[in-house]
Amino acid sequence: MIFDKVINNILERNIWTPTLGLGRSILAFGTLLTLVFNEVSVLFKSLGKEELIIEKSAIAKVSLFEIMPLGPAKWLAVVLLIVVILGYLPRIMGVVHWWISFSFINSATVIDGGDQITSIITLLLIPVSLVDFRKNHWNKPITLTNEFNDNLKQLIGFFSMISIKLQVAFIYFDAAIGKFSVNEWADGTAIYYWFTNPVFGINKLFASVLNPLLANKYFIVLSTYSVLLLEVLLFMAAVMSWQRRKYLLFVAILFHLSIVFIHGLASFFFAMAGCLVLYLVKWDNYKFIYSFKDLVLRNERFGFLINLLDNHGSINSKSTNQ
């Protein structure tokens, strides 16, 4: 009986909402920025050598940047990522999105943790994408029936999204636990060393404001332990109610945004922001997306773009059976 209740609860959920599309689009936007604002010679150059290389490993043979010249491959990836962001054909573009992320981390010599996370999450998104029969991932959910095929789709989608939630929870768990074994995090001084790091230290634009704070031991200790506390709470968010998660989502976004301004890790921000949407936001909570659409429509500079997407089925506020 308990098993039947669990299955029925799963089958009552509709995962294919604009919230899923938002998380996927944010992940794609991070990779897009990396490709657009960096030259091929920067992204794919072997450290300490002049020539451009891609390591010829077995796994790299299916990389986009292996099967095409680097320049055309980069701009093809940019175009495909734009299609992903616009939301068209999620069944196909979900796989393509993973392929681009996978290709980038296996071919580029300049990557960060955000690129690796994006590759993992896009892989986990493939099952839920393959059973997404909407024309566009910004559309509202399709109407599902109690037929076997729809029930199977829901089960596949549910466990795909649960795997993503578990993965993101583990990311924060590992981040927190790993820090406890580091002396600087344990004694509350890690923020000082990170802010004064010659490579990843404070952005010069904010140095005049933050440097005086680094002389305050209470600020150092409080900010260091606040990071640990936030990461522990984000791990625990896996079992929290939406009422608690929505506040935690706001704090987490601000935390990762601060990393952009202080350390300059923009692509990492978009990777984690996309993860946080998929991890913390309720699957059926997508009204805020259409509220944003209405706000943009009031602006004459952007209204034509939204109308164009509407006309092509990209942002459809009506439910569809297609």
C-alpha cells in the first residue's frame, strides 16, 4: 500500500515545466559566455606551448572540437547553445547540450569546476529531455493521461530529476566536508587567504571597500564560517520544504554572485545558478517566468522579441497537448 501511494504521488507530478527550461538555459548561458568571450587560442592552448592542441584520447574522439576545426566548432557550439536557451526541441537539444558540455571539458585546456558540473548535470538531464514532448521547454506542461506510456515518461523524468537533486546536494556536502579538514577553514581564516590570493583574490574594483574589512578578525571568522554553514544548509535543503528552500535559494544565488564580483568566476556562477534552480525550485512553480515575460512586454525595446518567440511557440502561456 505504501509503495502504491509513492508511485501515485510520483505520477501526479508534471516535471516538464518552464522551471526545467530555466535551469537548462542558465547552464547553457554559462558555457555560451565562455565560448563567446574567449579566443580559441586561449581555450584550447597547451600550457607552455605555442601550438594549439587537443589531446587525442579515445573519449575525445566524439568531441565537437575534435571532429571539426576549432574556429568553426566554437561558433557552431555558440549557435546550438542559443537554440538550447531559446528552448526549441528539448528532446533533441537536451542531448546536443550535453554533447557540447562534454566536448568542452574534454577538449579545452582552460576549464573550471563549473564546466565540469555543467557536463554532469546536462548528462543527468538527458532522460527527462528524451521524454519531453513539448515543442519548446518554455511552454507550460503538456496534459498527461493515466496510460502506460505517460506513466513511464513520468517515472523516467522523476528519477532523472531526483538524480540531479542528489548530485547537487552531494556537491554542497562534499564542498562543506572537504573544507573542515583544511586548517584555514577549521580555524576561521580561509576567507582572508582567498581574498588576498594573488591569482583569485579580490577584484581591484572592490579592494578599497573589502581590504579594511580583512583587518577585522571578527569579519574574517564570521564570513568563513558563514560559507561552511551555507553549504551545509544547501546540502540539507534536499529534505526541506519549499517555504524554506525559496529563502535559501535567494541567499545561495547572492553567495555565488558575490564570487563573480570578488573572484571573477562568471561561468561557475551560471553553472551553480542553473543547478540551484533544478535543485531548489518547485517543478510546478513557474508563474514567475510568465510574470517576467509580462514585465518585458511592457518594454518596447524587448517586446518584439517576446512576441516573435510567442509566434513560434517558444513562450506559450497556454497548456498544450503537442
